[in-house]
Amino acid sequence: MILSNKQKGYTMKFITIDKNNWTKGIDKSRETYQLFGPVKDENGCLIKKLDSDVQPDMGYYESVMSAKSVLFPQTEKILSASLDESLEDHHIMKRAENDYSPRAVLGIRPYDAKAIALVKLNFDTKEFQDPYWCDAYDVTVFVGLGITRPGPFDFSTSVGTGPFCEDDLDILLADLDDHYLAKILTPKGDAFAITCGFDTMADEKESQVLFDILRKEAEKNITSRVEINKLKDKTILDLHEADFWDDLAFSCINCGTCTYVCPTCWCFDIQDEARQKQAFRFRNWDTCMSPLFTRHATGHNPRGTKVQRVRQRFMHKLKYFLDKYDQGIMCVGCGRCVKSCPVNIDIREVCNMMNAYEKQN
Amino acid sequence: MNTCIKKIRELSADLLEKGEVEKVIGFAKGTIPMATSPIAIQKKQDVNKLVFNSTCGLNLANYVSKGKGKIAVVTKGCDDRNIVTHIVENQIQRDQIYIIGVPCTGMVDKPKIAALFEDEILEFSEDNDTLTVSSLLKTQTLKKQDYLKGNCFYCTHKNPVLYDVLAADLVEEQKLDNLFPDVDQIETLDEDAKWNHFENLTKNCIRCYACRNACPLCYCPTCFVDESDPQWVGKGQDKTDVNTFHFLRAFHCAGRCTDCGACVEACPMGINVRDFTRKLNKDVLQLFGWEAGLDMIKRPPLDTYRPEDPDDFIK
């Protein structure tokens, strides 16, 4: 396990939370935190902002969409300006007033927190810090829920995370029927637990043993895996020119499903809109599957064909990212794209194909 | 339908061997239960990759495009009507395409089956009208008829209308007193309730455009939502923009939609996009006596003017 910066220098501890006290504690935290969590409706389960009367659905099996929207909403107002020329500062874009009061996202899958850590590599670099994402990240507490019954599409353990992975979480919960055992991993997590009034200490040694057992048991139940060991040594050009892309791309309809359900896809588009005397700049999720993603103002499109776009998605996730950051592939093995792709393009197969590819001379 | 795959493979192998077609477009087995994937077979030895079963809910007319050589395509009744529509709309020529028609007994509603299980489905098999579905926690035997996709439930064109060869015997078409009970129900709602119905319908839309891209009708070189000069519609999650996409797309399909249900099949968010298109299908049937894709000669109603066309809307 890699300790994230926020986890460094903090001595983790364990507490138990009686489920009878859970709702009361969560409700108490609403005075300080905006809450996000899993919500089920007739179309499945999503990670959403919780209205004051909505409880997180901690028993959910899977969520169609990941938790990435908590820090990176599909549409986010980033700048605004007045178009009223009688005002001195008309037409001057200023940062939009977004709410950066503390947030907590409850019950997310550990691999979704790992995904946030991967997205962070892009949004928070030495050179550039995306202010919207970073400000949201700084105020957010990530409360994960260990996965005791991994699904058949979960291949998280072969890509560096897992059902009880602690990376980038502030608190990791284990569901033990009538109570949660909570591992507090950061001062941020500690502050959240205190706000909820959750303070029943648990024995550290025993709790860690229990966590280890749960983790091993859950990891044993993961049967799906990918091979990534050879990707690093392949050359970009060889993979780029591999012979499988045409067949692979044939079925693709070039919708944005895989990129939107993906917890690690972070590409966005900037749009300006004006309403009466107000102008706004928004950023929206974008998708490399769309021809518009790369179309130049001249009309030229360097990625004008479907096969080029499909190749781009997999090359970015499984090769360029790996080469650039040396932190593994840009995939946490959640399996959402495998399940949601309308034509069943399966990243596990693509990954294995790329890993096994040998150039024919 | 269980035996037709043998015939589809034989026919495909024969066509490829004789060089009559460049490729055969059909369905391949998916990597997960209840999934199939469109595939283009170019070599005779690959025909065993083809499958056909009740999970082939996408529309293969979407994979047929203008090209130089002749291609073969495996079609259900609805895919077939979209091939006819393609020909009528001059997207392909009749002699460019070899149609392997499959009389269809209906496709299954995957989300409806998945909803029966608390955990993930691990196995799915079918034997005529019996489906056997298993997860880790349980196995259930289902009657296929009870788990048909919404569009298959109301389908009156299971048999292909245009084909070069059939992969199975024709099936009996169902006779329905009312083709549109679902639309009737929405029509009875008062204005506010109707508005709420559609607002609620699109509330989870992520604008991935899977519905549009799975639709054989959506072949515009640049869709109006992707037009950037001028830009017709905002690209974010503003409700008005989201709904503008859905409304305009539906209207663009008026008199052309075969209710194949590929849009709903493709939607990752479980939105019943057909609530939009079916109202228009009903109107076109009532006003013009027209169902799309049944006739290669007649011009579609929105293509032509007849003096007797209804004009009650002029007040």
C-alpha cells in the first residue's frame, strides 16, 4: 500500500460504530459537511449529493457512476462575468462562487478513492494545479466501505488496488452486520468521525487482524484479472501499429459511456454561455470517443476515424499514463465500462491483448 | 431461434467461400453474461464466432454503410426494416447488401432480468421459451415471454420484410388490438404530470449519446448537438439542453423509427428513450397510416405532400 500525503505522519486508529447510531451521527455531520453518497432510484445506483432528508444507501451492490463527480462535476461553472457595460468590470471573467465548505462522500468503493488518487496525478502537479478540482479535493473526506462480495467484473487486485485498499481514503469501514468497524486513516477522517460523535475506540491489534482477514477473504473472491506486467517494456509505436485495433473498433458505436462511467477519465471541454447580462464559462466532461474531441477550428481532425479514437482511449489508459507517471495503468479495475459498454468492448481483453502483443517482423 | 445459428454459419461460410460478399455482419458471443457484440466476419474459418440468441438486442443496420463491395448482414424483423429505410433514404443500394433474415421471437430485457438478482448474473442460457439465469446466490428459471424488451412486447413485425435468404421458418406475427397502450397512458396525464414524466425520464441522462449512436437512423455526418459553427445547443447538464437533445432527436426519427429498441438497449442509465419515439410512431400511424421500413417504393410521409394530408393543426 502507498501512503498518500494526507495519510503520512498520522497514526491510524480504529473505532466501532453501532448501526443504531449511524443515521444519528451522519445527520449530525450535516451541520458541517455537505454529504454525498450512493442513492438508488429506478435506473440504478448513483453517487449523488444527499438532500437533507436522504440517507446514503450503504447496502448498495454497485453504482453505475463512480464518485469522480464529487470533485469533478459533469458540468461545473468555473468563471463568470457581467455583460452590463455600465459596470466597471464588465466582460472580465472572475472565478465563479462555488461552495467549498467541507464535504464528505460516504460509502464509496475503495477503488473509487484510488481512482481519485490517479486523477490527482493530472489535476495537481508541481507545475499546474487545477484550482476547482484541488479546492474540492482539499475539503473532501473520503469514507470508503470495504467490499466483502466483489462482483465478477471486479479486477481491482490485478491493477494495484483492491476491495479493502486504503489508498487515498480518510476512513475505511468494514460492515460487520450490526456495526461498522472503522479504520481512521487521516486527521481529516478523525475530524469527520468526531463531528458525527463516533468515538467508541476499538482494540487496534484485534481490529487490524479482522481487517486483514476480511481483505484476504474478499481478494480471494476476485476471479477476474488482467496482465499488465509487460506493458511498460512495449514501445508506443509497436502498440500503436498493432494489428488488432481495426477488429476491436468495429463494434464500437463511439458513444461516451466508457469514459463517463470511468472513475479515472478526466478529460473536459470548456464552453462559454451567456444569459441576458451574465456570461459563464463552464467545463463539461468530454470524451475521446467523440470526433468533436479533437476537431480543429479549421475542420481538420487528427483523430477523425473511429479506430483512431478507440485506440487512443486504450493507449492513454494502458500505456501513455503508465509511461508518463510510472504509477501503474489508468484503470482501477472497477469493471464499470465492461458492464455498461453497449457493444461489450472489454478492457480486460484489450489490456491482455496489448500486454501479450509481440510485433511480427 | 436456437437452431438458426447453424444455418446462419452455413450461409455465411458459403457466401464468403464463393466470394459473393466481402464480409458478414452478425453478432459474436460477449465476454459477460447476456452480452453480444456486433462483428464483421471476413474469413470462412471465422464463421463459428457468429452467434444468435435473445440477447442480440442491438440493430445491425447501424453497421451497414456505403462501401464498394457487397456485404451480408444478419437481420431481425426490426433491423430489416431499418435496411429498407436505409435503401429508401439512399444510404445503401439494394444490390450492395445480402440479407440473411432471421424470423425473431423477441429479445430479452436485460435490466429487468438483472433486477431480479441482488448480485451480479454469472450465467445465462436459453432453450426456446425458457431462460435459465444464475448468480452466486440463486438460479432462476424464467419464461422468456415475461421478460421481453418493451419493443419486442409490442412487435408486430417479427419476420424480416426484405431478405435474400431466411435462417429459419417464418414465425406467426402477433395481432394486437392496441399497438400503443403505453403511449395512451402518458397521453391521459394532465399537462403538469406529462411534463414531470419526461423531466423524470431524462433526469439521469449523461449525454453519452449511446442512444443516438446505436440508432441506425442517426447517420447525419454531423449531428446537430455536435455542430459547433453555429452551435445549436449547450453541451452541459442544463436540463433544457439535455431535453432539447432528446426532443429533437425523437422528432428527427418521426416516420422513420422501427421501434427496434437499440436506443434503450444501449443506454447505460436505463432511460426508456422509446417514450419519446413511440408517441411519434403512433402519430405517424394515425395521421398517415404509415409504419417505417415496410415498403421500398413508397416515399415516407414526411418526405411528401398529399392534398389529403391532415391539416387540423392550421387554426
